[in-house]
Amino acid sequence: MLSQLFMAKSAFFTYERKMQVVSNNIANAQTVGYKKRRMEIESLFPLVLERAYSEFDESTGGPTAKRKKFMEYGQGIRVVDITKDFSGGTIEITNQPLDFAIEGKGMMQFRMPDGTVTYSRAGNLHMDPDGNIMDPNGHPLEPSIRIPQNTTEVIVNEEGRFFVKVGGQDQAQEIGQMYLAMFPNETGLKDIGQNMYRETDASGAPEVGIPTQDGVGAVKQRALEFSNVNIVDELMHMLLTQRAFELIVKTISASDAMLKIASDISK
């Protein structure tokens, strides 16, 4: 009887974590550059309920010997991993000159205060008082790009080349290049929050390239890539998780009632 309670306990905590993942996806359905999470669950190795030294009922073999019937039961379930889905999200036009979306593979690079480089698909950038291009959290684009003062227009083509018109100039001048990074295994990137990722051994080293070249995606100015979360799918997962919670609670209640009956009989 205690085994059923242990199995129900493992299921309870596993589906509690799944509900957190689903809720986080729904909460970030409109977050720029957010990539949905998926939780992988597995059944723990089953145990043999009836154990014996021989697989036959009789010690001697023969045509009349009957094979014993074994019954197996699992020890419950557990969380294997929480994976990230890096498929493309919805791209929407914003008409803001420092909004960028990536059509295809690749991630923008940003320099952290400790000197390390992080990666993100969130392209809602802005300019600090000195003209440096920054991400929403104040981290500069890598390599850095600085917009001159008195700039009247910023133009960025699909190759990530920055052009500006300063003052009364009619001819745009090039001031920098945006590079994108690709990884052999994007799902191996470490999520450090704020829609930013860090390189790991599992992700492999980044391959930095110019947009539209060698398989790197194109840069789309005045547009943003929003979350790849499908609200309908997430609500369905939430409903299924809620139903699983109800079954787990019923299992615990039934086991508790059976233990109470067994306790009353033994008195």
C-alpha cells in the first residue's frame, strides 16, 4: 500500500513541475524572443511484485510444469529534462528603427559586464545616451555599434550592415556590421534569464557569420520576433495536467481509505 503512495507522490511533484513550465509558457506568449519549454517525463524502472528463485511452480521441469506469473509495477515517474524549442516565432512589423527580427537561424550577441558574450533572439534594442546599441537590459551589442549624434535615419539591410544619415546628408554612410551566431546544438544552451543564453559544452562553440551567408538567417529591420508559444496547445497541456492532478489526488485518497480500513481490522 505504501508503494502506491510513493508512486502518487512522485507523480504529484512531477506534474506540479509540468504545470509550472506550462504556466511560464503562457505567461510569456507575447514576450519578444521567448522560446517555449517542454518537459520530458519518464517512468522509473519497474519492480517485480512477486519474487521467486525459480520461474516455474514446480522444482522439477517437464511438460506439466507451469510457469510462474510475475506482476510488475512502476516506482512512479520523474522529470528527465526541460528542453527548449528554438523554432521560429511570429514576426510582426513595428516600424521602430532599432527593432530587429531574425528570419532563419542565428542569434544576436551581447557583451555582459564580466566580459563574457551571451546570445539572444530578442531584437527590441535601444540606444543609450552615448549612442551605443543596447539590448532591453542594458547590454551592448557585440561587436559594438555606435550611432553618431545628429543622426536622422538608421538603415539596416538583411546582411546586418548599419547605415546612417547624419544631419543634412543625403548619402548614407556605413558605421558597423551585426554578426549572428549559430550553434551545433541550440538546445544545449544555458538559459540565464531575460531571454538570454550562454554557451555550454553541450551546445558547442558558436559559429559567427554575416547574415544571409553560409546558412545564417537574414536581419529584418523594423520588426520583432515574438514567442513561438501556441496558446491553444499550452491550454490543452494545462487541462491535461489538471486532470492528472485530479487522478493523483483520488489515488492518494483511495490509498488512505484502504490503510484506515486495514488499521481498523487489525485492532
